[in-house]
Amino acid sequence: MNLINAKYGNEPGLKAYTHVSGQFGPFATQNIPATVSEAPYILDGLLMNEAGKKIKEQYADTGGFTDLVFAVTALLAYRFIPRIRDLPSKRLYAFDPAAVPKELRGMVGGKIKERLIVENWPDILRAVATMAAGVMPPSHLLKKFASYPRQHELALALREIGKVERTLFITEWLLDADMQRRAQIGLNKGEAHHALKNALRIGRQGEIRDRTAEGQHYRMAGLNLLAAIIIYWNTKHLGYAVIQRQRSKLDCPPELLAHISPLGWAHILLIGEYRWRKQQVRAA
């Protein structure tokens, strides 16, 4: 874990990868090396607890845009919606490129190797069942396939499935403005959650001095708990405010309430309040 990522500084560190639900609740924190991509760990968080299993759409930043992640998320019945970097450079894939309309042929990057998928389909199903049953975390399998993509036919078959899913996703992304909006809102929730945690890291300023993996995990889980407490408190009092407005016959449109976030902390004394007793002065 003691690896240096120049993006975050010149000291050894680790990443705490946390999922945030559509209702702002943090769940499934994982401590991972500072230098690795978060993409293989996306599915670990979704499968490790009940909150993740209820997720319908998973949003991710550009680092998650890989064929293997597209394939495994689809096979596990999740809808994967990553942010797309440099969209004009992305290519589509087809089972029969010759049948693609001539207006779109310039966007086609190759042919789907259907035979490879069919021949390895039983192994694909076994791998998916292994991940769904919790026998092997998806990150272990994805990292292994990413390391040796040309030496493993199962990895190549999954990449072909990923090309199919990626092509379908890009097509839908271009045609569905509502999907683009939902993805941006979901990613904004994650960034706001990060900002709240940065505000909570008082004293050690984000330094993790615990030497054991267990201690590091408890440290991150404690930060998650603090964030969840603030989110719960804000949500509860926002509800009181809404009820009060309704009782006062004031407008409270539901479409506006959907844009209210419980991730604010400007009204919370994060370091407490110090009160000094007044000393009684006696006349001599």
C-alpha cells in the first residue's frame, strides 16, 4: 500500500474508494493502492453489501471507461454509465461492418468476434457466477485479465462483449440527453461528498498514521460514519423545513426539492464551541 502517486503528493499513501448512493449515503469503502485505477474496484463495492445490490445505474469518471468493466457490469445486470473523455476519438464495433450505413462507417473501428464469445460462453458464465456468489472479488479477475489480455481467451472474449456494450452505450449516450444529465448529477454528488470529507479531516489533515490494514480501514470507516451522520442530520432538518413551509402555505415545488443536497456543512461547527466560565472578580 505504501506507494507514491505524484498526482497526490510525494509521500506514500493509499486511496479510499467509496460509493455514494443516489440518496447521498456513503457505502462500501475500500482501501486500495494509491497508484492503481479505480475501475476494477467498481463492482467490488456494488457486490459487497445490500446497498450496492440495489443500485440500478453506476456512474463513474473517465477512468472506468474500459471494455472489461463494460462487459462484467452488463453480465452482472448493472447499467454502467461512465463519463466519456474525448468522445470523437471513440470507435463503434459491429457484427457486420459492411451492413453499417455509409454515413456511420467512419466511426466503426472493427468487427465483433462473435465466435470467440460463443466458444468461451460457458467459462464466461462460470466467471460471472463466481463473482456474483462472492467467491472471488471482480477486481481480482479484472486486474488479472488486464495484465495478461493476450494470453487468456476468456479475457479476449470478455473484451468482445465489452465492445458490444460500449457501442450500445455510446449510441444511447449520443441520443439521450437525460442520461447525460443523470450521469453529471451523480458525479457531482460524489464530488460534493469528497468536499465534505475534506472538511471533516481536521488535525491530521488527511494523514493516515495507522500501520495495519485493519486500522486504516477503521479510520476510513470512521470518516464515512461522520459524513453519514451529517447527511442524516441535514436530511432530517430539511424535512422539518419543508413541513414548516407547507404549514405556512408557502410554495414548496417537488421539482425544486429534487435539487436540494444534504451535503452542506457551513452551518455546522466542525471543531466544536469553546465556552469559558466568567471569573468572579471580588473587591479587595
